[in-house]
Amino acid sequence: MSADSKFFWTCALDERTKKWNLQSGKLEQEMIAHSKGVSSCVISPNGKYLITGGNDQKMKLWNEYGGEIWQASGKFIDGKVILYTL
């Protein structure tokens, strides 16, 4: 949920992340975020960035307008996440 409680993001195995307006209940934005489904998403405390994690073993950082600005690939090794900048 955004810091002002106006928006909420969802993610799903259909590869999409969606931004919802909580006041109207309407879909504000939809983007294809990952190639094998989106397993997690979190908004930054200031509401300007969204971080998504996908089943494609990538983590992506998005700006508030849905533009991808950074991504990394990762693996689990000995219970720890190891990220590689792409």
C-alpha cells in the first residue's frame, strides 16, 4: 500500500503487477513485470518505487510511473539470496 493509503499493488503468476486505486476500486496501471510470474512486490516507504521479485529469478526496481530502472538476477545459496546486477 502507498504511504498515503490511496494505492495498492498486486502481483500474480500471470506475469503482471497491477496498481489499484483504493478509493475508486479501479485498476490504475498494469504492467508485465516478469517472464515467469511475479512472486512478490513491495512499495518503498516514500511511494516512489516498486520492487518486484519473479519466478524468473530476477528482482526489478520500478519508478512510480511503471518504468523499469534496475534489475538483478539471483540465486539461493546456503539459504541466502545472492544477487547479480544485469
